[in-house]
Amino acid sequence: MKDVKRVTWRKSSYSSQEGGTCVELANLDTTTGVRDSTDPDGPVLHFGRDAVTGLLNRIKSGELDR
């Protein structure tokens, strides 16, 4: 497994520079890592790539809008 401190993290384009709810993603060996960008030393959640792709597609389609 890749060292989560040595991978390239990408911040969500919906995250603002003011802080708050910021999410970052990173490609790990077999999973996608998700962390809170305001706490880079905090926990990292690991999700299968298919699960992340499915969630992103649902978000982009507006399926999860209220």
C-alpha cells in the first residue's frame, strides 16, 4: 500500500479557500483514499474505485440533489 503522506492529493473543486468542508482524494494502490484537507494528518478512508466512480457519477447527474 502506498504511503498516504507521499501520494498526490487532489482537492475537490467545490472546496473553498476559506476552509470548512474540504475533501481530498488520492489514488492508492487498489483503492481511492479520501481525507479532510483541513486535517491532513487525520484518518484516511479507503474506498474501492468502483464505489467512488459510482458516487461521483450520481453527484454529477444531480441524483443526490435535494
